[in-house]
Amino acid sequence: MSSSTKSTAPPGTPSSGAPTRDLTRGPIARTLLVFSLPILAGNVLQSLNGSVNAVWVGGHLGEAALTATANANNVMFALIGAIFGISMATNILVAQAMGARRLGQAKRVLGSSATFFGAVSLLIASLGVPLSRTLMQWMNTPEEALHLAEAYLQIIFLAIPLLFMFTFVTAVLRGAGDTRTPFWFLLVVVVLDMSLNPLFIFGLGPVPALGIKGSALATLIANALSFAALLTWLRKRRHPLWIGRRQLGLFKPDLRIVRTLITKGLPMGVQLVMISLAMIAMISLVNAYGVVTSSAYSAALQLWTYVQMPAMAIGAACSTMAAQNVGAGLWPRVNATARAGMLANIVMTGGLIALIVLLDRIVLGWFLPTGSPSLEVARHLNHIAIGSFLFFGVTFVLAGVVRSTGAVMPPLVILAIAMWGIRVPVAKWLQGSLGVDAIWWSFPVSAFCSMAMMLAYYRWGHWRRARMLPAGAQAPAAAAPGRDQEPVQEDADAMVPVDSDALLDQSGPCERIAIPAEVAGLPPSPVATQATDLERTARMGEAASGRPSPG
């Protein structure tokens, strides 16, 4: 990545090192597919890492160890979901500043956000280590897996600062228009983690056999090394956003930026938190049936992670693609994007489901010891529940399109009803008549209801009237400010000492920030630019056309 031009181009400007795509042109289906692939690749990497680790733990340490890691990882997913929205807000703030050629503002956001993320991650780690056993008991972790889950979770909590800061830095890079660097350093994490897991679990030479603790330690070391390498790479390449020794004042938190991160970021993280809490509730119900059923459910979860990936990648791509077309006022392309996304989900997710059902004995066996009684239980529950991901895919695509206009609350309400008004009650209350199968049937029932509600809202709801920005600042069909300008020479600017106390005085206010279009996958560059620039462009467009800009 060149440190001069490739992270400064606004959305829609071609760049050889960190390319962006104009999603308002070209064939919709092909554009959507190509745009989805980088998101899908990153998700596959992360889940592949988890699955390989599950093979080592479940296949060699037994069902109790696999149950322990499944319970602990649900806690981690809840924590990551909580900070996901805040990292998205950081991504948008940095992207807006870079698109507006305001390097000082971008660095100010980076400094304040880094301090905020660091403080939050250290607080979570300091509280999580002593509370690990309590959390596992609250989730009804089986007694034979309790001590393993506690040992595993304590080390994972120590890795929290590294996990959070790695997520934060990669979000900043994506906001600056660089998507390749986060992918490559994520690949480093995955390769290291998969390589170190067997070493620390079984031991070799002077390295002792640590069992389940070794799996957690591998995660900690892999993230530490990759994060250090990422920071070193950014410094050596003189990245425009690198904060040097003479700019350390930028790490002084600006309360306006911190408040924006919280008020705009938390609503985006609520959805992932809600999903993770529902998953915790479900695994708590499963745990009541013992280790055999719990490990069967854990093995099925590994497969379901891959099944939902195409839908999540397509949904995130649809959201961004629809957002650009909303900004351009091209509503027929918005509707066509939704149709293409639903069709792509049916083909890709449906094909994956069919393949897994045909080969379920083999693929489920990867995550269980040879001859495990959990295998047949896993096959049974998988046959009941796996079809729900077709419904999930349609819901996720439509939710992504709806959010592209700024209508973020209706999808959240629909999700809350599906998860806590349907799935958890069905799984809990129908056990008297269906037994443990009530838990498995709750997945397709709730997913179908969620799809029906989302289809109804998409057809009759008022999401098309929603705005990402206040109505006066909306400027559909307007080119991004500075799109035709010459690139700014960032190298020299990045190396000049910065008066950190004066940066915000030079930059526009950050209170009015567009809400990101999607909440899943890796967010591409946002469509919205600085609100002040959009206001100016909107006024110019209205003056030229004699009417307000359409929304």
C-alpha cells in the first residue's frame, strides 16, 4: 500500500492499492457477487480457525473440553459484539475525515478512539479473569466441563486487549480505504493460531502439554504477534494515520469524539449482543441434557457457522450496494439489489445445506472423537435445524437493504421478537411435549417468522423515507466532494509535528455522523461523507434543479 495516495481517495475513486467500487453502475448480480467475495473470505478465515481449533480440542481432549470451549466462546462473542458497533463508528468517522481530505481530523479520531478502546479492553480483562467461573456457572455449564471452561476463559480474557485493539486498527484501516492489509494480517493470526494449537495442547520438547489452556494460549500469542507485526508494518510504511512520537498528544481523549462513538456505535452493536445472548440462552437449555447432547450441539454449531457465511457476506454487500444507490437516487437498482441478493442467498446457502446434509456423518465427525455417541444426536438435530438458514438469509439480505437508508430500528425490533419472543420461548416451553427436539425446532420456526416480518416491512414499511443524515444534509445523486481533486500528498503531512489541541478547530464537527449501513461482515467504505460537505452539495443541487433532492 502506498502511503501517499491509496488511503486518501474518497469512496468511488479508483486506487490501485486500496480499490473502491462504484456500485451504482454495471450488472447488479455480477457486481454483488464480486463485492461479496472479500467479506466472505475474511469470515471464512475466522471460522476456519475456530473449526480447526475445535477439531484439536474436541477430537483429542474429549466432549467435556469441546463443551467448555463452546460455552466460553459464547461469552467472547457477546463481548466482541458489544464493541463491534463502536469499531464501526470509528470506521465511519475516519472514512469521512479521509474522504474530506482532513488528515488532522482522522488522526484525532484515531487517537481518541485508541485510548477509549484500550481503556475498555483493560477494564473487561481485569473484571473477566476473576469472574470466569461465575460466568460459566451462570450458563449452566456441565460440572465435568466447568473447571476446563474456567481455565480456558481466564486466558482468553487476558487476550481481550489484543483482540479488541486488533479489531480497532483493522476497522480504522478499512475506513481509510485499505481492505487488503486487514485481510493479510488476519491471515497471519489464523496461520499462527492453527499452528500453535497442537504445540501447546500436546507439548513438544521443552514446551509442556497444557491441554485446553494451550488452545487459549495459542490464541493469545497469535494475536499478540500479528498485532505487533501490524503496528510495525504501519510505522515502517509511514502510513498517513500513524501517530508518531511528536504527535502523542492526539491520544488525549476528546469527549465529543468519545460521545459519538458511544451514541452512534452502541445501537449497531446491540443486534450482535442480542444474538449472542439468545445463543447463550439456547446453550444453557442444551446443557441441561448433559455432555453428549451439548457436544453434539457444539459440533453442529461449527457447521452452521459456515452455512450462514454466504448470507452474511451477501447481506453486508447488499447493504452497501443499496446505500450507494440510495445516495444516487436510483431506487429501481435498490429493489433489484434486494432481489439479486435473495436469489444469490437461495442458490449459495441452499447448495451448501444440501451438501452438508448429504455428508453430515463425515463433516460432523470432524468435530467429535471417533465412535462418539454425540454423532447421531448431532445428525438428528442438524436435519431439523439447518434449513432455517435459508429463511435467515432472506431476512439478512432484506435487513441490509433496509438499513442502507438509515432505518436501523425496525430490523432490531424484528430480531428481538424472533429471538426472544419466539425462539427462546418455543425452545423452553415446548419441551414438555417435544423433549429436546423443541430446542431444535425453535430454529426454523423463529427464522421463518423473522423472514415473514421482514418481508412485510420491506413491502409496506416506511424504510424508504428514512435518512442516514438529517433531511437538510441529504444529497442523493451528488458526487462525493473532492472526487475529481488531485490526491493529497500524505507522506509529508503525516511526518509533520501536529498541534493536537488545535486539530478539531481545523476540522468540522463530528456530531452528525452517518449510521453505517450494515452490522455484519467487514464494512466497506461508507457512502456518506462529511455532513457539512453534503449540505453544501445539496444546496447546489436544489438551486440547479429548483426542487429538493429526492430521498
